[in-house]
Amino acid sequence: MIELMIVVVIAALLMLAAFPAYQEQLHKTRRTVAKGELQSLLARQEQFFVNNRQYSTDLSDLGFGGATSYRIDDDGQEVDSGGIYLISLTEAAADAFTITAAPRGAQATDTRCGLLSLTSAGIKASTGTATLRDCW
């Protein structure tokens, strides 16, 4: 019986040690989804610019449901509620824009990178404690 208790305690300690690394890996995976979505949205904006000689100030012009924001899930699919990131078109003008991915739900605990953003000039930024290189 005491051997079983020792095994349970050791297993619990191993789980406690491994959980933060597991959580960070989940955050990285979800971040990759958000970065891919921002890159895809940038490409759609560039195509819109080629066709219209200006950037869109309304996401519905680019095929999204919301005018200025939409949510994505773990697979990068647009969802009505919940999701892991809120993708927003900010500082939108005919000649420039910024798009952001704000963590939501399970991703909201990602303080290392926080809010990710990408400008029409290709400038990347993040608001977390990690370096830009670690986040992008």
C-alpha cells in the first residue's frame, strides 16, 4: 500500500513539473494559428488593394462576417462566439491598416506574447513579456 502511495506522489510531482511546459506548447500552437490568420488577412488586403487601389476598411469586403472583427477557433475557422483569438482590423484607412489578434478563452493566459499585430507595411509586434522573435 505504501508503495502505491509513493508511486502516486511521484506521478503527481511529474505532472506538476510537466504541466507548465505543456501549457506553453499549447499557447505556441494557438499562436501559430493566429499568425497564419494575420498573414492570410494581410494577403487578402493586398489583393483588395490591387483590385481597388485602396485597402478595405471593412472585413466583410474580404469575406468575413464582421465589419471590424471576427473570432477564430483552434483550427483558424471563423466562429460566432468563444474562440481563441479575436482578429480585428484597426487603424484602417485607404492607404494603411493594422490587424491584430487578441487572445481569448483558453489562450487568454498567454502573457508571453499577448496581443499580436501586423501592419500593412509588414511590421510585426506583440505586447507580451517575450521577445518579438519568440512571438513571431
